[in-house]
Amino acid sequence: MSLAFATGLVLPFGGPGGNAVSLALSQSLQTASPIVAELAFPETPWPQGWSVVMGDPDGPGGARIAAEATGADWVLVGKVGGDGWINAYLLKDGRALPARFSNPGLLASWAALQLGKKPAPLDFYPELDKPLADLLESAPHFDAEPYLQNLAPKAAKVLERQVSLVTTLYGHGAAAAKTLPAAVLDFWKHRQNPEEMADAGVGPVWKAFYPIMNDDQKTAVARAKALLGSRRALDVAGAVLLLRSTNDPTWRQAAARLTTVAPELVLGWEELSFAAFEQNDATLAQKALLKAIELDPQKSLYWTNLGWADYLLGEIYQAIYASRRGLDLEENPVAAYNLGLFHALLGDYGDAFGYYRQALRLDDGSEVQAALGDLKNTRKDAMLFWRGYLLARSGRWREARRAYVEFLQRLPNHRLADEAKAELEALQDVKNKLAVTGYKLGPLEVQPPFGVDEEVRPLLTASSNAYLPSGKVTVRVLAGDKVVAQSITNLTVPPLTSGFTRELEPFTVHEPGEYELTVEYAGARTQAKITVGSTNLARQLLSRGLVPTDLDGNPLLPDEDLAGPEGEKKLIAATLSRVRSAAAQAAKIERFTKPLAHGPYKGKSVAQLMAAADAKMVERFYQDVLHDPEMLDEDAVNAFAHWLERVR
């Protein structure tokens, strides 16, 4: 088929049997294999992938984005339901036409009629669905033989054809798949230099994002703003993501623009709701979230946030309904905290306790502060009790006591007064205990003595007869009254935590001697004696998490050997062995055979230096690694070779 006429795509269908259905449809409609189309689909310049823009890839939004990203004149997407019926959308002339049929043959005839085509005979092999799914998952390393042995000849031939197409795609590139739209081929041709991409397909959004990759945010933002004038959903969605990621204030207008250009995309409504909350416009947030739920009713975030918008608008019973829907879809602490607040305001204290307990169990420590702020913002005296309740269970017992005392002073006859008194009694004698139970050099647990210039991470064990708070842990190393080393660790501790063991930020002592280590956290303090003596390169590397590897990515030495007294000697010997062994291979690489123009090894090539390397060279290499750890982002052999090129 001529490339000029290859403008349609059938993409893999979702649901049980969807891959087999889409393959049969593509063959009947005489267009590219959906397997090849999926594998050759252009990449996104943003890290979240296509799902953040498409939403449901099998729905109208997915069809529109797919058509714009590939430059195809028409796109067919869909999903096979549990009942076997096929729900599909045919994107043609900018409109997504819905269809629902009981079998692929009827869908193929309908699609051909819409496209003005004569369908080819439909060969449908349901048994191919699993091998096609595995082909998509493991290409290009798919092993078809186990499947071919169990397939009828005609089905086996179809599968072999798909494997052949995939092999060609990976062996010769997208240009070999001549049934793909021109914009797809253009992307793969110019993906290393997006500035050369055509102004079709993903070209415009890649050109907008590309300056970010070169630290040119100003140009990227300017290009994103220019995209806002486009009528393509893909361009405007890309602009929203770029402007949002750069914190440019126009992301809010961009979100509103996306809801106009592509109301079928949930991304625009989601971002518009965030913008509305930022601008304290609960009415707009509610409207945007209702639309988002219409498009994606199974997303917990939308229901949870709708509940908050309802609450801000004074619609508390609607807020409870929406928040419960959000919590039912996905257990999340925000919805549970909100429900605790709503029921506390209504005086439904049994439910309030229940939801607050659930929220505290779900919270990793990142949400409780916002919940405390929400209680404070009610400006209601009765909410002081609930502030005390959350504070106490977050380890902030002094603040909890003040909240309970103030609650009792203002509302001495409240229904929760006796509960507040009992809480106060329990907080009278809170004791937190600390102990340093070990130390780590990198991944290895060790005990003193340590070496000078090693990064040592203490292991802190904390316990309480109440709960432990998030907060700062201060480690000091003292020589008499003088602080010779210090580290601070900011811990996030989940509510309801009575004990933990955590690895702290490292301290480094630069002189040998006997020292006192002190650790302070949550009003408690502990001390320990440590000795600091001699060290070696291997221990210093290990302490920084720098474990040298061979060409296969395997550690040159076990951690225990690196930390041992002979660690440096063993590491240098192991490195020398690998470097010298790789010299012959380096001699086959042109850049490594050219004489060096600068540095102490001027006039010699990298390959020659690797062959003649000695212990002093390796030692100097690792000393430089300590000053520039990124040198060891690759294996030690290649890192050594690249170091030789740069050393001065």
C-alpha cells in the first residue's frame, strides 16, 4: 500500500479479547497492524506518558489524541465488555462516532460504511488474544513457538505475520512499516532532534518541550503559550502540562482553554478544578469536578475534591455523599479526614471518631497538618476537641493538651467534655525514649570504630508510651564542648506511631579521636561513645553508596570486603584486573586509540594506558571519584577510561 494512502489506524482494543478483535478489524479495513501501531506510537515529551492526556485510551478522548499524535485521518479505538459486546469510537473529520456491536463483523461493516470503504473478509481468531498481548508486552523478545504449536494453521499463520512485522519494526525502524501515517514516521526519523520534526503529529509539542531539556525554560514557555492558539487538543494539553510544570501562571487559562477545545478530555476539567480551588472559586471547582466525574466516574480524587467543593459551598450533606464515594473507590486519608470534619460539624460524633481513626491509619504523615488547618478554619470552639484528638495521635502531645484545656475552658458542659478530660489524663506523663542501635556505611551495617572522612549514618530507635511526632532529629559529634560534626534529619512519622527505627542523615568526622555522639528528637536525648581512626578509599566509597561494578554491572567486591581492613588493596587489584582485561576491547574503539592532547598522560592513548595501568593510577581515579561521585554512574571500567580522557 502506498504511504500516501495509509492514513487510518486501528489501535489495540481494551477488555477481554480486545487484541484479537482489533487485529481482525485492521485486516478487514486494510490498515496497519494494531500491534505495530501501538509499538510505533510516538513517545511523549513529558514523563507521565499518554495516559495523563488521553484519560481513557478506549474512549473518544483517546481516539482524538491518537489521531492528532499520529496524523492519521481516522482512528478506531474500543473496548470489549465482559458481556462480549464491543464499544467503539471512530474518530473521523474531528468527530468521534460511537458504536456498539455484538461481534467484530458488524463493527467492521459499520466502520467501512462510515469510511466509504469496501471491507475485506473478516478473519477473526479469538485464540490469538493472549499471544498478541504477550507480543505487545515482550517485543522484540517474544517467543512465538510455544503458541504456534497449539494454534490451528490459519491462526498460526496470522500470528507469524504479526511477529514478522514486529521483527521488521525493531530491526529496520518505523520507516519499514510503510502502512503507518507519515507523522509517525517523521517522529521516529527526527526524535533525536525534535527541532526538525514536522508541524504535524507530536511535532509541535515536542518542539515546545525540547528547550526544557536544554535548560531554556523561557523559550519553552513562549512556545507553550503559542500552542494555546491551536485547535488541536494535543497541542493545548501539552501546553497545559508544560506551563504547569514550570509554574507559569498562565497554566490556569490554559486549563480553561483545554476544556473549550476538547471538553471530552478529563485533563482540562481536572486542572481547571485545581485552578478554581487556588482562586477560592468553589462554584467553578464544583462545576469542573462534576464534568470530570461524568468523564471518569471511577476516579477517587474527583469525588474527594467534589466533596470539598460542596463543603465550601455549604452543601454538607452533598459533601458527605461525594466524599464517601471517593473513599469507597480508594481508601485515602483526605476523604476520611474530610468526613471526620463533616460529621464533627453535624454533631455525629460516633461517625466522626470512626472516620478520623480511619484517616489516621491511612495517613503516612503528609495529610494531618492540612486536616488540623481545616478544623482551625471552622472557627468553632467545639472543633478544639478534634484538634486535640488529631494532635495527640500525631505525637504533638503538648499542643494536644493546650487544645483540650482550651476546649474545656470554653465549653465545660459539652458532650465531649468527659472524653477531653480522659485524654488530658492520658497525656500527663508522656515519655519518649531514644537509642542508637547501630550505624551504616552505605548499605552495610557496621559498628565503631569508624574512619576519618567516612559518611556514617546512625540508626535511631525511638519509642513512646504515647505517639511519636514528625520532626527534626539532631545528631552532634562532640570533642569536649566542641561540635566537630553535625547532621539534621527531618522525619515524617505516620500518626499512631509508638515506635520506629530509622536511618538518619550521615555525619563525617575529619580527625581521629574519641568522641561523644548525642541525638536529640521529640524532647528526648541519647548519647554514645564512638572512636574514629584510619580509613581507606574503599570504605569511603562504600560510605557514600558508591559501589564500583564490572562491565556486567556486578559489584567488584562484596560490601563486607570493601569495609574490611584490606578493602582498598582488594578494590584496586580487582579494578586493575578488569581495566587491563578491557584494554584490548578499548583498542578497537577509535576515540580510545588517539593520543591524549593534554594532562599527565599526554601523548598516550586511553587503550595504551589501560593496558599499562598500575595501582597508583587506580588510586588517583578513586580519589577523584570521591570528589565527583557522578563519575561512577557507569561501571568502573568505562568510568576509568573516561577519567583518563579528562584527567588534568
